[in-house]
Amino acid sequence: MLLESDVLFAHIKETDWLKKDADRLLSEVERGSFGTIYASRETLHELYYLSPKVGWKPQEALSKIASLTQIKNLSWPPTTTDVDLLALSLLSTYDISSIFDAYHAAACLLNDPEHIIVSTDDVYDKIKNLTRVEPKSVH
């Protein structure tokens, strides 16, 4: 299972419509309820890119985003050329508008044996061999 950036961003924000579900889910990850869970390293770039939109100064963004990398049982596999190439292929094959969404999908397909992505974003529903699960339904 790979946690998409919307879940991780909600977790580190002060308020977010998804925060309650994100916090619950990350608590379960910390306890080891799911074994090893994955996150795309491109999430770190995406969240830094989004940080000015929520008013975070660079140092605050760094602190909040870095805290995600300390969550037990959350693995951040390296971005490889295979991930890069698959992300680019997914962009064109499925007409995905966000490079970040393409990277998250590629990271899930190449790292998670079950190919499950936890996200509220329905862009993942059209990608063959990838299953999207809403954060609130993960227990």
C-alpha cells in the first residue's frame, strides 16, 4: 500500500478536511498495523511546492515535511530511472495532468506488490493494475 500525498499533507497540516482520517491512518502505520507502507519520494517535492500555498515559510515546511520521513513503518523507496520512465509513460498513456500523480502511481506500481494507492484523487482509477482506496476505508 502506498500513501499518496493528499493523506500525508493532511497529516502535517493544522487543519484539513482529510486530517482526521490521515492522522488515524498514520497512527495505525506507526503501530505496524499494515506492515511496511510506502510513500513516493516525489511527495517530498510536491509538499515543498505546495507549502507556500498554506503559508509555510521554508524552515517550517522543511520541519513538517521532514517529520514524515521519521514515521515508523513508512518506507520511502528511491526514485530510480525506472520510476522516472514509468511516470512519463503513465502521463501520456492515461493523459494525467500532474507529474506528481504520475510519479506516485509509478512508485506504487514498482514498489508495492499489491499495487494499492491510498488517495482521494480519482485520477488513479483509470490506471491499469492500480487499485485506489479511499483513506477513510483503510482499517
